[in-house]
Amino acid sequence: MANRWGIPKEVEAFVKQRDTSCVYCGQKFLEHSESRKQKASWEHIVNDIRINGIDNISLCCMSCNDSKGAKLLEDWLKSDYCKQNNINRNSVAQVVKAAIKNPPKLK
């Protein structure tokens, strides 16, 4: 069984445990927050909704997700948003660093 984004329940459970803060900017998530920076949203690191493993599914804040949109990760990391928020290939979470080195592929 999968959630409404097609993410398998076991992947969802694993990612919720692993990603307690944004995988891009590091902002801690708060369950009852008014700030988009503190609200978690599902993220496909490689923008392909068919790749739903723990190597491609993560949680990021709504601000980073809105900024990244459908951009390729490498392109987004060069954006003004990332520059202004000190987000780069060295500052992101380990799951993102791994995806940069070895992009997840459809199995």
C-alpha cells in the first residue's frame, strides 16, 4: 500500500524516522507550525515520481520544495535561493549527497 504520492508505507515510515529536519536547509520540522520553513513536505530528490525508494524519497521544508520545484538538483543548487540560504552540495543531508554521487534510478 502507498500514500497519495505513491510512496510505499515502509519507505514513508523509514524516511519520517530519518528526516527530522529539511534535507536541504537543515530546518527542524515542527508538527504545529505556521511557518512554511518548519513544515515537512515529501520530496523526490531526483524528480521522477516513479523512483520511490529510500534513496530518492526525503522530507524537506515547504520553502525548499517550492523553490526546487521540477528543477534538476544540480541546477537548483546553483540558484539564488540556495546561495541566499547557504545550501550547497556540502551542506545538504547525507541522503542528498549520496544522490548527487550516485543518482537513484528506476528499478
